[in-house]
Amino acid sequence: MKTLGRLVAGLGLLVLLNACLPVATLETAEPVNGQQFTAGLTGVVAVSSDAPVGGLPYLAYRWGNGETEFSVSTQIGIRGGVKQKVADRFSVAAGLTVPWAVFSTSGGSGLPFTVDAEALFQATDELTVIGRGMYAAVSDFGGAWLGGASVVYRQDRWLFEGGFLMSSEGNPILSVSAGYRF
């Protein structure tokens, strides 16, 4: 019964997170060796005038062998990702995010999605620099290219991140995040 309660609570948390924007990574360049769970919160500091501002929850589960890492996370829908160590202190990553619900337009239904790619460099034991690019398809309305960077500072089990994303239309998204790894 205890396991069922945890499963229901976990699923409830995932449903709560489905309306969030995927801006945080809260990760380092080194792929995990074993399993890791991260919970956090992102604050959107500044965005274009027509976008909402607020706090966004973050939840991730990662598993790997120290060379290759797989992950499932959520800030908007659910993201599946993979990270591959290329050299000491350098990795590349990619992911696909799909929403929890399929949206409909007058011309028919379409599934919004985001495809992303990252280059992660471990500058020091505590500091990771991440370059990011992504394409966000917005159902039948087209899509947008985004590029940006993040800096992640690790202190024991805590992760702190500052980052920005800029869309091809010139709309900036600035954010700060904090997370705790289990």
C-alpha cells in the first residue's frame, strides 16, 4: 500500500508539472554512474512581454554507467534524453520533449514537441558550462529555433543554474534554478 501511495503521489506531481516551460538542465557534464533523482525549481527572471513570469518546478530521473546517461525529466510535458561522454570533462546530450496532452487547432490536431541538443563542459569540479540549441514545434502553428547557454554550480548535492534562451524571433528568456540531487 505504501508503494501505491508513492506512485500516486509521483504521478500527481508529474501532472502538476505539465504546464511548465523547459528552461533548466540542472546537470553536470559527467554522465551519472548509477541512478540519480533531482527535484528543483526555476524562476523566470525576465521574458518577452507576452510570456508569463513565475516559478517552474523541475523533476528528473537519470541512470547510466559513467559513459552514457539516459534521463526522463519534466518541466513541460515529459522529456526523454541521452548524454554521451566524449572526453574527460566534455559531453554531448540530446532530448525530445512532448506535452502530456495533444492540442487541437481548427485545422486539425497536432502534437507540439521540442528537440534539443547540448554541449556540456566541466570547467571545474563545481562549475559546468552548457551551450544549448533547440527547435520547438508548436502544433499546427509552426515552430521556433532557440539557442542559449547555462552555467551550473554544484555544491555537494545542490545544483544552482543561471541561463538564458533566445528565440529566432529575438525573445529572451532568463532564468535561475536550484535543485537537489538524491
